[in-house]
Amino acid sequence: MSNASEMADRLVAARSSGRPVAWRDVLPSDRAAAYAIQDATLARIGPIGGWKVGAANPEAEPICAPLPASCLLASGARLGTGLLRGVEAEVALRVGRTLTIDDAVLPDHELARAFDAAYPVIEVVETRLEDWTDSAALAQLADLQSHGALLIGPAATVSIASIDLRSVEAQISVGDDVNKRTTGGNPAGDIWRMLRWLIRHCAERGAPLLPGHIVTTGSCTGMIFAQEGASVRARLEGFGDVAVDF
């Protein structure tokens, strides 16, 4: 059994039992090893329903994780309590056709036509790791970059080619209080740079983006933590509203 397979087994067991694993027990040596653990995890809990991609700043290499189809939920879904209950408001796109490495060089307006819908989403951040706050970034990446669920609002009427993360107005509320309101809060900046990277990465990884996959593009609000029993609402101007209850 490979090292990636053993680590994936530990993460899947933690996912099933609710008992987190020590992060050092699933710590990969580098990003390539983390992505191998992701692949082994999805082989056990898949199929893939989409991807998450993000970047720390406009120049940083993005990172990504496949999203289990079972974790893609309609707005308003009610989730269990979880360990973290982190929530972020994001912009997501739906893939309209199979994307190959050749698509990674398309100009923005042509690449936009490869996606057939845009959505407001809430990503729920969860973990299978003990001491998540102090855990290494590579361990979090191996754990599907701490993905818990993706709540998907109604399709937006916005022109996909016009989407610019640097100008998206977003807010997220827990209960009756607006906890965060931002404009251009996604640190990645250019959505098309990230998507080109993801298309190339997925093609080289042997897991190309397929029609119907949902790609969520990083937090527009930063993460906040919801209390048990909370109702969370997010609004992205021009995209719409999305909600989740714990």
C-alpha cells in the first residue's frame, strides 16, 4: 500500500467516525504528495462533483482540491454541527464542456464560453485533523483543503465574461448580524489566471474538468465561524443569495 493510500485511509476513517486524525500522521512531503492523497481520498468517497481553487495573492501559485459530489448541496440545506463550521462566500462557475490543456491558453472571452452558469455559493470549511488551527498547510491541502460542503444558490444572470473578482461586492451574515462586508475581497485577483492554472493542473493530473463540474474560486469575504444552531446567509451583488443552516 502506498503512503498516499495509507494517509487517505486515515482521513476517510476520520471522516466516517467523526474522530479527527493527528495532522502529522497525514502530513505529505510536498504539494504533489498532497494531491496524491486527495486522489486516493476521492477514489474512496467520490465521484468528483467539482473543484475548489484559490490563490493567496495575484502572483502566487494557486492550490486546489477535488470536491466530492455528495458535498455539493442546494442553498438552504441543513448540516450537522461539525468541528469548525467555517463559512465563506464565493463565486462558482459550472463547466459547460470537457476542458483540455489546450483550453488553458484561450483568451479570457473565449475561456468564459467554456462555462455555462455562475452561482453564489457558501463553502463550509471543515477538517478531519486534530489541532486544525496549528496544523501544517500541506496537511490541510491533503485533507481536500479543509472542504466540508458547498452550498449552491440559484444560477445568476451575470455575464460570465464580465466576472471580475476584484470588484465583487459580498456580505455574509450569521443570524441577524452582517458579520463581514467586502468589495474585491478575494485575494487571488484574476479569476481567469486561476482557471487556466486549474485546467492545466487537472489535465496533467488525469482528472480533467468535465461538463457539470462546479468550480468555486476562493473566498470573497474571508472565513468566519458559525455557532451550532446558526443560520448563515451570503449575498454577492449581481449573483444572488445563498444560505446554510447548522
